[in-house]
Amino acid sequence: MVSHSFNQPLAGRRIGLVSAWASRLGGGVFEAVVAQSRLITSQGGEVQVFALEDRHSAEDAERLAGARVSVFKVKGPAQIGHAPALLPALLDARLDCLHLHGIWMAPSLAASRWAAGTGRGYVISPHGMLDPWITARGRWKKALARAGYERTSWRRASFLHALTLREAHDIARESGRGDSVVIANAGPMARPAPDRPRPPQLLYIGRIHPKKNLLALVEAWNQARKPAGAALTLAGWGEEADVAALRSAVAAAGPSVRFVGPAFGAAKQALLDEARFTVLPSHSEGLPMAVLDGWAAGVPAIMTGECNLPEGFAAGAGLECGHDPAAIVPVLETALRMDGRDWLAMARAAHGLAAGPFAEQTIAARWSEAYLGAIALGRGA
């Protein structure tokens, strides 16, 4: 089959994706890397993924089918992520453009040095890691990273990528650069929209982390007035201490709440096919893939404003909640008792967003233009 530049604008271009993780440990950042790899391939580009080796990287490599995946052993503290072999591998890869996903760890330094050494296109996606809630945590570590390599990395970038206008403001505040390119995450391919109401079942799916605010969600569930058959399912993975805290809260909540651990592929889709709403009472997000996954399955969302998806509220595909249990309870009650016709209208709105502004082909066209612009700016182009 002959490739044409008209429908494969990245044909002949080699794009590198570098991240701390190429596994579920990266949460939404890993999901974004998976989506980005698929997007680049759909536009005719060749994808190489570079990441740190972890306990799930070999198992999860199949999620990056179609890309060449290289993982590197970490020397020293895992939270720093120094992998001596990463930079030589980047330099040997003969990339046209390198795209860094996530910041605050040593892969930022390797990527920055690659950019300085090659002069080629260099793109940085902070993925919400410049949000004030994030920057307020671990302040001294982030101060060292800023001084040691992040500010230099930000200056060297062809552009920084923001998922939302809010993130563009965060990037400008931290980096001094006001030229961010705003492109949303692409959602998965939209499935047929639901054609009948669903039982009062809510679903959280994603990383188990304090910023997701799951303990407040479970407490709110306990306080809410629930119809017969109401259920809350929590699916995800995370650090041992965070998972243990959630398991304890679930055990105390009773049989209407269950924690099922990680769910991927068909298991994740089965959960979405049963859910009336996804729920994400998060303190901080870039642009959550879990909500986009839900919309692609025709599942509206309960979420905070910090999920950075105002399109969902505007289109009627989402209900806004607060962060503390008292602000979550009334929204849970509304969602659980919603009239079937009203819920189907929300489901159609969710499906419309997934098939339109967040569709992969829509986002792919924007990224092709952005990558080609970065490549043209590079002195090695």
C-alpha cells in the first residue's frame, strides 16, 4: 500500500516519545503516551518510546504495539529516575523530533541535552505537572529540579504543549513562555451510544493517588441517599500505602462499594459498559483520560472543575462536584436518581464529544501540524 503525504503528513518522520514510565505506573501520562504513539502511527510517522524500566514495563509494552520501545535501568533513587543509558540511546536514534511527556525527573535532563546536542525539534508536555496543587508538593525537590535542569529544558523546547487554556496559564507562570500550543488529549474511538438507561452504578477508574480524592468520594458515598441497587466501583493501581488506605475505606463502607484493582483492555471496557457515570472528584488533573474513556463509551462524568473539561459541562456530558464530601454528596444523589430520559441525553452528549472535538482524527491533524512546525524550526531539519 502506497502512503501519500496528503493523508499521512508524518510519513518518513521519526518521532521519539520519552517519559519516566512506559507502564501503568505512569497513570494518565502513560495513557497519553499510548494514545500519542497510536496517533503518530496513524499519520504515517515512526514512533520510538524511551522510558525508565519498572516492574510493569515489560508486561505493559504490548499497549505500545507499533512502536519501538526501549526501557533503561535506573541508577540511584527511583524518584529521581537517572538512567545513564537513556541519553546515548536518544542520540543514536536519529530522531526528527523528541516529545517529552511529564517533568520533574531525570528524563527531562536527558531530553534537554538531546535538544542541545542535535538542535532538532523538541516538544514538552507537562501533563498538568505545573498545576499549583502539584508544585506546592515537594517544593524543595522541585526547586532543585528547576535550578538544575527544568528551566533550561523549557527554554530549549520548540514549544511547550498545554492540554487546556488553564494549563497554558500555568506554563506561562512557571516558565515565562507564553507561546504554548494547546491541544487536548485524544480519546479512544467512540463506541455506539447507549440506547437504554443504566442501573445506578458509578465508576472510578485510574491511578490511586491522594490528588484523586478517593477517600472523600467513599465518605460522600456513605453519606448519600442511594436508591436500591446503587453501587460504586473503584478500579485502579497505585503506591502500596495509597492502595492500602483505599482498601481500608472500602472495607468500612459496606457491600455497595468495591475495589477491583487494575482494569485494562476488555476488563476496563466491561466496567464502562455497566456504568451510569464515571466519577473523578480530583484536586488536580492535566486532562483526564478516564473521562475521555467514559465519553467514548457514552458514559457522562461527575468531575471537579480541576479536571479541565469545561466542554463536558457546557455540552451536558458532565455534572460538576466539589472536593469535600459535603460538596460531593448532592451530585452523587442527582446522578443516582436521574430520570432515564435525562441520562440518555447526557450519554448522547458524551458520545458527541468523543466523536467530535476529542476524536483521534481531529487531534491527530493538529499534532501533525505541530510536529512539522517543530521539525522545521530545528537546525537539524
